[in-house]
Amino acid sequence: MYLYDAWYVAAWDHELGGAPLARTLLGMPLVLYRAGDGRAVALDDRCCHRRAPLSKGKVVGNDIQCGYHGLQFDPGGACVRVPSQSTVPPGARVRSYPVIERNRWVWVWMGDPTAADASQIPDLFWHDSPAWVAVTDRFHVKASYQNLIDIQLDQTHSRYVHPTSLGNDGAVATPPKVRRDDRTVRCERLMPNADPPPIWAKIGDFTGNVDHWIKWVYYPPAAISFDVGVYNVGTGAFEGNLTHGISVRNSHSCTPETATTTHHFWVAARNFKLDDPEVHRAIGAIRNTFLEDVAIVEATEQRIADDPAAPTIDVNADHPTIQARRLLARLIEEAAGRRAAE
Ligand code: FES
Ligand SMILES: [Fe+2]
């Protein structure tokens, strides 16, 4: 079940160049391209003539030309040219989707275009601020987007899935504060005088315990941001003195491709030692850490598929996950209610 009236990350901005890009979101095949005037365009990837994928065609000016019989569609999806005749049949068009590029991500609104609300896109400034340097990638994950979101929302997994990079005892021992409002789930785990995760100990040159926090926000349906702080104990970091340690921001978009596969766009950004290749390499290694997430989530997905009705239990650490699922379920229900009332 999907929330259609929502923005989903469909691509990195640099993925839209001269050639059309085929990408399936929420089970719907889309073609994405950059028009001649620079704007990003998303259309149904199915020509309204004989249903060839438009992604097999080519960009012509601001339009896309089908690679089968040459029909041409403008960024709004209207057919503007049929090469074999002088007129365009009435109603010849494909569906077009609202698109916004922000912080290097290409967001597509998958529902009713009249409801598209740009203010719902989170501000992920660390993707492209000159004060930050970001390591980025996109994974294709053979698991549902909800299962991939689950692992992001519960960091107690880090101790076991990422013991050599992000794992620490502090996150397991410290329950987070969780706050849910109409559009987000906001969580924070403050860990004074805690053992630093190995990767931050190395990068920040910490030799003993640290004051450590993880603050994270779930923006339904599919985005999560992280603010991670690692500072020398007792130097006032929790009170806002950020001079004795390091801060990191991460983002994840777990964009559903189908019910059982996901496009995972991620960013790991820092605002310290911007030109240090050693630090860049060390943070770049977080790619392997995120691949550990993929491995456990894909294996879990397989077990779920083997027996979807197998009973499960919840534990206290599931609090953020449960709140996130409730919020998403409520938004899906409200959207269904709006459609029924129309
Ligand atoms: S199928 Fe696209 S032009 Fe014929
Ligand atoms: Fe993880």
C-alpha cells in the first residue's frame, strides 16, 4: 500500500542528462529527462500510441520523441507532433508528474497533481551547502521500502550489524525520545559519556568516551535525516558548544520501486576537514556499512516472503518504527478518505 499524494526521490540531479532515464516508482514505470531549457521532467514511460517505453526514445528540445513511430510529447505530457500526419489526434497525451529539484535530489509527486505541496519536501541543506562535503550513492535493494525504513529508524541494530563502524553500546542502552506530529516522527538519543562508534573514534581522534547524540527525523513516506554529534565529554556539546568534536548529517530516501524492491538514495555529509582525503576515504567507507544494512534487510525480506504470517514480537526499541508506521498508515487512510469524498 502506498501513499500516492507525496513526494518521492526519483533520481540524483546528475542522472538527468541528455538521455531519457527509465525508473519505476510505486510500481509505475516513469521516464525522467532533462528538457533543453534545463527543467526536470517526469512522464509515464508508456507511449499513448502503441505503448512503447518513451525511455527508448530521445530528447528533442524540451520534448521527448518516442523511439517507435516518432510521436513527440512536451513536458506536460501533451502529444505535439505525429510525424506521419499534419494533425495531432484529440486526447493524445501521457500523464506527467510534478517534479521539484532540491538539494540535488529529483522529487516526483506521484498523486493528484493539484495537491502537490512543495513545502512538504524536507530541507536537506547538507547535500549541496558549500560548508559541507557529501559522500553519496544509490543502491537497488531487494526488500520493501518499509523494511528498509525500519532499519534506519532503530539504531540498536548498529551494535550487531555494524560492529566495526557505527556500533556502540550507548545506543543499545539508551532509549530514544520519540515525538510524533502531523507530518513527522522526531527522535533523539542523547548519550553522555558513552563509548564512541569505531568510525567516529577514528575520524575524530577520540581516545576515550564521548558525548554522543543521534537525532533523526522520519518524513513520510520514504525519507529520513540524521544529525549525529560526537564531542569530548563535558565540553558543553549538548548545550550547543560544537568546538570540541564532530558533526555528521546523513539522509536516506527509501523510494519504493515495487512492493518488494526499493531505490535507496543516501548521503553522508560532514562539515569538518573538508579537504582531508583521509577523512573523505574513511567516511566513504560508510558505503560498506550501508551495504551491511542491505544484506540483513534483504535476508529478512526473504524470510518474510517465506511465511508472511509468521508471528513477530515488538520490543521497546521499536518505538520509532511503530510510530513511523502509524503515521504513514494514518496519512494513507486520510488520502483514501479524501478520494472517497471527491
Ligand atoms: S508507440 Fe510511440 S510512436 Fe508509436
Ligand atoms: Fe545500519
